[in-house]
Amino acid sequence: MPIESGSSAAARQVKPKRKPHAISIRRTNSSEQERVSSQRDMLEGQGAMMSAVCEEVYVQSVEDSKLPPSIRQTLLELFGQIEREFENLYIENLELRREIETLNDRLTAEGQTVDGGDLSKGQLKAKASHSTSQLSQKLKTTYKASTSKIVSSFKTTTSRAVCQLVKEYIGHRDGIWDVSVTRLQPVVLGTASADHSAMLWSIETGKCLLKYVGHAGSVNSIKFHPSEQVALTASGDQTAHIWRYIVQLPIPQPVVDSNQMSGEEEVDFSDKDEAEGDAECPSESPTIRVPSTTLKSHQGVVIAADWLVGGKQVVTASWDRMANLYDVETSELVHSLTGHDQELTHCCTHPTQRLVVTSSRDTTFRLWDFRDPSIHSVNVFQGHTDTVTSAVFTVGDNVVSGSDDRTVKVWDLKNMRSPIATIRTDSAVNRISVSVNQRIIALPHDNRQVRLFDMSGVRLARLPRSNRQGHRRMVCCTAWSEDNPICNLFSCGFDRQAIGWNINIPALLQEK
């Protein structure tokens, strides 16, 4: 402890003394040298006097003390250490002073040689400023060159990932919150919108096939039954609806080949006219107005809903801080999943096991295990610093979570203490999705971008936004369609449209 305080005291003594000597470089006449010498002698005398006083004080204090001999001996040793430390600091101070004087003499001599006379304070400052600016410029140039090499290496790696916009699905009159693809034939695209409706689309033609208008509030999510033509929607009217649909796919038209672009190309463009997003679903398309089943027990907005494996039960997530498990056949509430401290933002079920994850604004997401009917365990994942916007399962024992803290984390269900991979981005992340076949994470962002990463956190591509293509507002959600040869990734945003993409990422690039 005494050593640390002495070192800090030395640092405080040395720093202020550098500046006055550096400024007074031209004071090198004989009278000045005599004055410095006399100051040195005076300081040495003061040091000797201080040492004697200290010795007399602590010896006297020890003699008059009533402390036990062992403690007095310890105090004497401590005082001795303090004295030696002060002596060392004093000697270092004197040496620093001599070095400063030598440096001043050298600088003064150089100034007389260069300028033919004593350098003024202004000249010295200008010279120092010029040298500093030269060094700063050299550092900037070196840093810029190194950064350019790094960026170039990234571009070389990701340029082989080809991302092509194939089809736009326009017809909603407000932002689209969620997008989903059916798991059975016929394969159709579903969208959930803030305009109180959900729509089903032909992926190939972009035509609206059916419109559901049974909700009285914003439709916040849509999910399809794993084996039947049944859809599940969640809404701001505090309910979830289950409704059946029958669609007939139109004859596909030839797809206009768009210019292929790599995921890294981007050219700024002005926003499209809002009128483009005002196109209505064709009047001849069927409309469903009444659900077959209504699930209601929440006291707040139902933000998301999903089917458990088998399709006999569904789980809903709400702003009332609860997730509910329902029986589809009876519409009865089976379990209320409580524990989150703030509003829920998303829920997702495992494709093959009775597992559920719920995410929340309380910066956590929870894993609910229903595999054992008698035990319903819950595990809490803590690792984000802001709202967890979504958490989804992958094949195996992994969960991927996205957050408003601009990170995406990959977790191992067997080790929940820390993520096995972390992806850092420049914008908040919304509802993510993971490709089962390619194990690629699609990240929709608030800044209108959609980025692709592999499970180890390596960036693969960024979906193009050029030539008036791409989203013009916040991208809310992404969804993969594994076996579709035309569009294998879909995105939706608050620009009132959904977009179908063809993503071609070579296997070699995925391995990297």
C-alpha cells in the first residue's frame, strides 16, 4: 500500500514539471544555471532535513507508545519502508530534473543552429504542432490502408454468395409484421399485417389467393399447421384465431430474370411512391371472415403464436407477460407460462420435440419443456442487454436469439451459461429465421437491411438494395422455404410488401 501511494505521488510531481522546462528552453545563461544548481542544493538539504525530522518523530512516537513491542516493531519497519520509498522518489526526481536540463540545453543548441538565434515559445509550439500533425497523418494513412485490406478480404470472401430478388408481394394497406410458408402442398406464402388482415399468396405469380379479415386488431403473426390446411394468427385484439383455408394455385407465368447481384452490392436510391404499396387484393380472391376456433384468455395484445409438434396444441405470447398453452380441439387453456418481468415479444416451438421458447422485453428468453407431462421445467437465458425480439430453434440442440441490442447469439441447450457464437451488427434485429438445410441465419434489421450469417457467426451475404429493389422501411421478419427452387427466403417489412429471394450460397462458402 505505501509503495502504490508513493508511485502515484511521484507521477503527480513529475508531470507538472515537464511543461515549464519545455517552455523555458531558451533560458540557458550562466545565471540561470547557477539558479538551478542552488535549487538542487536546497532540495537536497530539505530532503536530508525531512529525513531527520521523520526519524525523530517516529522514534519519539514509538518510545512514548503504549503498544506491545511486536506492534511497535512492525510500525518501525513500516516507517522505514516509507522513508526508503521517499528517498527513492526524491532521487528519481533529481535525476529527472537533470535529464530535463540536458534536454533543454540540446534543444536550445539545435534551435540556435537552425534559426540562428533563440527560439521563441511560438516557434517551438509551431514546430511541435507540425511534427505532431505529420505523425498523426502517417498513422491515419497506415490505419486506412490496413482497414482497406481487411474490407477487401471480406468482399472477396462474400462475393460468391448470389442473392437475387425474384418476386414482390404487394397488396396490404399497412406494414407487414410476419411472414410464413406452408409445410405441405400446395406451398403458399402467408403474411400478417397491421391492416387487420392476413393474406395467402402464390409464390410463383405473386397473386393474392385468399384474405382473412376475422380479427379486430393488427394481425401480428401467422403460422401454418404442420399437416393440414389450417392457419393460426395472433392479433392485437387479445385473441388468436385458427381458420381453415382452401386455395387453388394459378397457372405460373414466366419469371422475368432480374440482374443477379452479390449480397454486398448496394446503391442508394430514393423511396418508391407510397402508391405502389396501396394495391388491393383482387376482388375475386376469396375472403374468410369467421374463424373456426378463437383462443382468448389474454389480457393484452397477443404478439405471436405457434403450433406444438403434432399440431394438437398451440402456444401464444402476449403483452400481459404470459404465454398460454391451448388444446386445439377443445379451445381450453392447458397451462399459463408465467415468469417474464415484461411484455413478451415472440414465441417459437421445436420442430420435433415438445419445447417452447418465449422472448421478452426483460432482456431474457425462456425455454419451456413439456416432454414430461408431469414436469414442466423452465430455463432462463440471460445474455442480452436489451429487448429480445425473437428466439428460434435450429436442428439439434441450438437456439438462436436476436435482440434490440444489435446482437444475435447462438446457444447450446446443454450449456446455457454463455453463447457459443455472437454476431454483432449495426442495427436492431427483428424476427430471425434459420434455414434447416443450409444452417443459415437470416437477420432482418431496423435499417432496412437483411443479412445472412452461418451458425458460427461468419457473415455470408447482404441482400441487395439497389436498382429500386429491396425494402424501403424496417424489415420485420424473415422465413425460409427449404425446398422451393424459385424462392427459398422471404422477408417482409413496414413498407407494406413481402419479397421473395433466391439465395445461392456455395457449400464451400458455408463451410468457411
